[in-house]
Amino acid sequence: MQSLEVFNTLSRKKELFEPLNAPFVGLYVCGPTVYNDVHLGNCRTFISFDLIYRYLVHSGYKVRYVRNITDAGHLEGDRDEGDDKFSKKAKLEQLEPMEIVQKYTLGFHEVLREFNTLPPSIEPTATGHICEQIEMVKKILANGYAYEVNGTVYFDVEKYNKQYDYGQLTNRQLEDLISNTRELGGQDEKRGRLDFALWINAKPEHIMRWPSPWGWGFPGWHIECSAMSSKYLGDVFDIHGGGMDLQATHHTNEIAQSQACNHSAPVKYWMHTNMLTVNGVRMSKTAGNGFLPHELFTGNHDLLEQGYSPMTVRFFMMQAHYRSTLDFSNEALKAAEKGLKRLLGSISLAEKLQPSEKSTVNIKELIDKCYQAMNDDFNSPIVISNLFEASRIANSAFIGKEQLTTSDIVDLKLLFKHFAFDILGLKQEILSENNKVLDDVIAVLIEMRHEAKMKKDFAASDRIREELKKINIILKDTKEGTIWTYEEEI
Ligand code: AMP
Ligand code: ZN
């Protein structure tokens, strides 16, 4: 098992949380709102948490990973009124709301599979946990932190803040938050500007509705995550994650709900991923700058110069730290494509290395550096720079510029397996399909060169070698026959 340092370097108010000291880790990540296709920005968050999940598992923790599906309660506006997004989309597509949910949930799973993310241990839905949400609202009401108006139950933020610190997650004072929020209008049922709905009275035309002690209605968005996380991970659990945009409202309200219900802070460590941007603007459904993953894979979008494989996109994302913003650009993706090709190429090459008596390298040090990077807040870009160094070593050893002993080769292969595949979650298959065709074509050329040599037609054999060199493919004659590699890797 790796050290627990990983949890001591997270960028948050450490003093609020105790150190984690059990081999079991409860991880809850806010999942997608399934009334629409997920865009690449959403995927960044889920891929980042896949890295975190993979590393925890690799480190020997038994992780219960819960990622919910939001399939109810997301309103169009920010004022706890209007249609929910599912009913609206259902009317637009002339489907049942649950058909919308099914359609986009399946799409979400398919996309995440393409990105080689591991499935969560439990994937609960908001509509499947209405009873738990109602129970929680009842408790919050009984504890005096909520009030009901015409079948809608609101959380009383100002009352809560008298006892607890409502703005703790973002280090903000209640007065500042209030002054930055719209004044209540005459139509508002809420008592305070920051109050938010726990349960919402359903208008007659509202399709998704459930019976409750307050009449027919549906849950507010924030209560689902509080109810489902406590059901599956307990009232206090280890890590809660999501995109940074969820910190100020959704997660702030989750803390308030759980404190008001159970009198304890629900989460030891909050982790937030930063945003994927396009020309500096956050990628979002509403901004209209959200690529769909399949547009990216096919290149079928005005902003795309070509298609990029899912593994190229995953590698592109891993090259940035999860807490840094990441700007989409064709140049960056092309560079990622090239880097990934180089890395996967040398991983294949490592399989063919012959051991030497002595060693000119220190693979154990490289492995240590990778662990140090992951233990320092999951620093995937540093891991990648060490993988590139390992890749250079494999390529140099292949042409005899470095020497590796048998145990160095074992370590090198393990380094690639653990960090490139198990932890960064890359896959060899995608590129190897392309490589297979390339491999077959070059095998034909190697054979033709061999025949030319046999006939002493050195002009022809040299020409094959030179022409391949022009496109960065190097032929190398070894005892086992001729093999090829990319020049740029050496
Ligand atoms: P949603 O389906 O809108 O609830 O979003 C699902 C997840 O994607 C949430 O954790 C969001 O914080 C995250 N997210 C949304 N936009 C972006 C973005 N541009 N970059 C990274 N994560 C995002
Ligand atoms: Zn949530």
C-alpha cells in the first residue's frame, strides 16, 4: 500500500477534516444530468475522477465509488420555479421523461467506456431514491432548518448560518453571498435570498411527480446527493468530488443539508476538478461550445481540424493537473496524439529489449518519482514526464545507447504497466489497430529489401531504407531479423 501522504496534500481547508486512516475509502462523485448528451467538459471531470479512483485502488484501498445519475429535479431557472429539464426535453422530443433518462444514460455509459473509465461500484439515480430524500427533508424540517410554503420546502440558510458556517467550502461570508444574490421579488415564497428548495410542489402540468407529506412534488437538485451519499457511504465519508462549478452552490448546499440533518460535516475531503475551456471560455451546454465526444472522434465539427481517438483525448487530459484549467486546441491535441504514439511505441519496444550485463540507467528512481507525483495530489503531468523519460530509455536501449539488466527490464515493463495502463488508464489497442496495418505494410517492404539484398541490388535495398527514413521510420538489422521504429523516439 502506498503512503497516506496523498490525502495530506489536497488543496483545501485541511483543518476542517481529520486525516484519513482506514484502508476503506468512500468516494462520491456528482454524476451527469441525463437530459442531454455529455460534452467533453463533463468528460474531463469524470476522467479525472477515474484517475483518482484508479490510483486509490492501485494503492491498496478498498474503494466504494458512488457516482449518481441526476434524472429529476434540475430546474430550468435558478429560482426554484419553472419546468424541470427532463420534462422540458421530454416534451421537445415527444418522449416519456424516463425515455429521455434512459437514452442519455446509455449514451453517457458508452462515451465513458470509450474513454476507458472504470464503472463506479454503485450508480444510484435520484428517481430511485425519492423516499430517502423525503426522509431527509422531514428530518431537516424537524430540526428547524427548513420551512414549508404551499407544498414547497425551503432550506433556511440564515438560520443555519447562525450555528454553522454556510460559506465554509469557498471561504465566503454570508453577508457577501447575500449581497451578490438577487433581491426577492413579490412572487417569491422564500424568506431569505439564499434559501433553496429541498422539495418542490408540482404544478398540475408537471409530469415527474411523487407523493410526499407536503403534497405531490419532486425533489430539489441538491438533496439527492446528500441522501444517496449517506445511504451508501454513511453520514460521514472520505471524498466527495465534482467539477469546480459545483463548489459554490451544489456542494455548499449539500454540506448544509447534511449538517442540518445529522449534525455532522458529511465529507472529509472535497475535491474539485477544474474546467475544460475553449478559447478561455468554459465548455458548457448553454454556451454552445461543447463538443460531443463522437464529434471529436470523427472530426465532424467546425472547430476541429481532424478526428482524435479517445485515448488521444484521455492522454491530452492527463497532461494537465486536474486542478488546472485545460484549454482545448487542435495543436494541443495533435501534440498529445504524437506523444501518445511515441509512448505506446516504446512500450511495445520494451517487450523486445535484450538484457545487458551492466546497467546505465536507474529505473527504480523513475518509479519512485512517479509514486511521489501521484502522492502529491495526483500529479499526472509529472507522471507523464517520467513516462517519457522511460520511453527515451527504452528507445535508446533498443539501439544500444543505454544498457539495461534483466531486472531493469522487468522494472521498466512494470513502470509502463502500472503508470501508463493501470493508473493513467491508457490502452494499447486503439493505436495498435492502426499500427497493425502499418506493421503489415512495413513487413512487406522489409521483405522486399531483404530480397533485393539477396540479389545484391543494393541500390534498391538502400532506397527502401532511405525512403522509409524520410517518413521517420527507421529499419534496424538485428540477430533476429529486421525491425522498425520511429526515428523521433530515438
Ligand atoms: P452536469 O451534467 O451539467 O451536472 O455536469 C456533470 C459534471 O461535469 C459536473 O461535475 C460538472 O461540474 C462537470 N463539468 C461541467 N462543465 C465542465 C467543464 N467545462 N469542464 C470540466 N467539468 C465540467
Ligand atoms: Zn451532486
